[in-house]
Amino acid sequence: MENKEYLSTRVVSQTGVSVSHCYQCGKCSAGCVLASDMDYPPSYIMRLLQTNRLENDQKVLSSAAIWICLNCENCIARCPQEVDIPKMMDYLREESLAVGCIHPQARPVVAFHQSFLDCVQKTGRLYEVGLILGFKLRTRRFMQDIKIAPSLFVKGKLHLLPEQIKNPKRMKAIFSKTIQQRNTEHQ
């Protein structure tokens, strides 16, 4: 990790979420439907951030948990301190991408995310065939789900050509501005 500032400090400054408000009651983890699939449940992620140790910050950013989180908001609904863990998880994913320490288990999630954004950036809408192709190329899972494709085409769920928005330049400008802003924040 390049930045020597503790991750908890950056979380507060970028999201307004203060990890120090968590007093480790564990309700977030108890209510998380995916906690058992995570390497670190939400309460443990919070604890790692609270330690203000660079090695724990690295554990958080390279964890699978930040990518597995669905942002369903069960955690914040159960939290007596109303700590916005979903907002924090979004930021942690951005940081993980920025420093390039993505957990191997999370690579398909990242591939899907990037394929989705590429489709929206190019067409202004979700283009399912483009999304699928981008995901398959990134993950090399060419044969996965191949049997369902014909029925999706027959049912009209997959269109060969993407729909376009009226002003694609505006969409490209939004993406350019966001990328420029993200690059400025990570310098």
C-alpha cells in the first residue's frame, strides 16, 4: 500500500463513516446473509480497521469479504450506532482496485463489475450480450451457461445489437469526469 495514512482515516474523510463508532456488538455479522461465506465478517472488518495498523489495512483491502458484500443494508438496519457499512464497503472496493490487491476469489466479481461498466459507458444502457462477452473474456469461463443462451435468444431476452441512448457523448463525459476525479483522489 502506497498511502501511509491509516485506512480508517481515509474511510472517514471519503465517506463520513467512522469505524470508531462500532463497539463490536456483532449484530452486523449476525444479520449478514453472506457472513459465513466471507473470510472476515463485517464486525471483524470493522475491528481490523479500528486497530490502525497498516498490516490490518492490507488484510481488509485484500479480503474477499469486501467483494462478497451485497450492500443489502441488513447490517446498518441492525446496527445500534447506525454505522453505514455498505457505504464503507463501496469505498473499500474502490481502494482495493486502486492499490491492486484484489482477493483471487473476488476476481469474477471484479470482472463482472468492469464488464457492466464498459457496456454502460459504450451504449448508455445495459447490453446483455456485451456484458456476457466481456465477462467471459475476462474470466475465461467460455462454456459456463452455454446451454441457456439459445433459450434466452428465443425468448427475446438477448438482443444481438445494443440499444443506444440519445446522447452518448454525455455518458462518455460522465465516465471521463468520474475517472478523472478518482485519479485525483488517489494521487
